Amino acid sequence: MSRARPGFTLLEILVVIIVIAILATLVAPNVFRHVGAAKDTTARAQMEILGAALDTYRLDNGSYPSTRDGLEALWKAPPGAANWRGPYLRKEVPVDPWGHPYVYASPGQANPSGFDLQSYGRDGRPGGEGEDADLRQWEAARR
């Protein structure tokens, strides 16, 4: 008398694979739909942190870093910054969630007495819509 070995049949394995595939097709679009919103939120949070670090830099040095010195002045002392007490960030200056550097200008066009800080979004170019739209630290309205 032969005893059947325990295990799964090919048919049972195929049914499980089909069920997993069906679930993946239902869940994946919902997950990927939120990726863009998460990157937008991350960029805004990073710009808030950079803004706070820039304000601390200004308190120590009397002015914001120049456009030429850029955000790197928050991590490394620029030439001529006599009262630099940095680094003003815990880590090196981050890139935006799409892998592009933040765009910094001081004095800014929108904020002539301060600075402009923005991300050009997914495409890394000015303008655009959706995930390609620019995110600006001085705009209170959120997409």
C-alpha cells in the first residue's frame, strides 16, 4: 500500500498564483496613484526644513546665503561667512524626491528681502502640471 506524499498539487499552486495576480491588479493602481502625492508631501517637508535652516543661517550671519553660495552654505562654510556656526542640517543638502537639486535664489524674485526655494517637480523643468508642476516654498496653497 503506497502512501500519498503531503504537498500541493499543480492545480492548487496555479489557483494561488491566479488569486495573487488578481489581487495585485486591484491593489497596484491604488498604491501607485499615491506615490506622486507622497513625493509632493516629501518635497514640501524638505523645503520647510531647508527654510528653517536658512533662517538659522541668517540669524548667525546677518543675511541668507547668496545664490552663488547656494544651499551648500548650510552644510559647508562659504568664504566670508565669519559667524558660520553650521552645519545647519543633520545631513548633506538633499535633492528633491525626483532626484533634482532644489532651486535656490537670494535675494529672490518672489521674496526680494529673503529667498526663493523651489522644486521643478518630476520633469526638473520650470512649469508643468500634475507631478511635473513646480513646488514653491512661498506659496501657501497646496495642490
